Amino acid sequence: MTIVHIVLFEWKSSATPEKINEACNRMLALSDKCVHPTSQRTYIKSFSGGKNNSPEGQADPYTHGFVVEFESAEDRDYYVYKDPAHQDFVKFAGEVANGVKVVDYEVGKI
């Protein structure tokens, strides 16, 4: 079962464009940095994201979004709660993010 993990960011007014860019690059780098402790292999199925460019005007105050896919809820849970690379990113992002929204769902399940 594939788990989709969607993350939206709102940045602090004090966050510079350089820090926002750094945060986004660090987020995207997690696909290579997150290694499963048992297999010693990367475990993120797919990872994409970037700056909002929707013409609908419904995203404010969130300006950047990311979509991460995991093979299982167990992999997602490891990523969220234990992965050291993700934990380091969360600490850094906390310095520049004013708000974060997360939605997860299992593909094919309503």
C-alpha cells in the first residue's frame, strides 16, 4: 500500500529568500539522505515539490508544497518519527517556517 505524504509550508516574514531556498533544497535532498536502518537503503518511493504556481489563488499563506510517497505506513512512520535526516531537517525548517500543514493518505482508499 502506497502512502502519500503532502507537506505545505508557510514561511516566517523574517525568512530570507536564500533561507527559503535552502529549506526547499534540504527538503528535496531527503529522498537521498533518508536511509532505512535495517536495509541501509533509501526507502522513499518518490519525492517532488516546489513553489506554488496555481492560478486558483487558494494556497495562501502556504507558498511551497512537497509530495513524498512511501511503500508502507511503517516507512512513513519511521520517516516522521525516527529518521535522523528528517529530524535534522525539521529542526532547521522550524527556524524559517511559520506554519506547516501535512496530509497523508493511502492510495486507493477513501
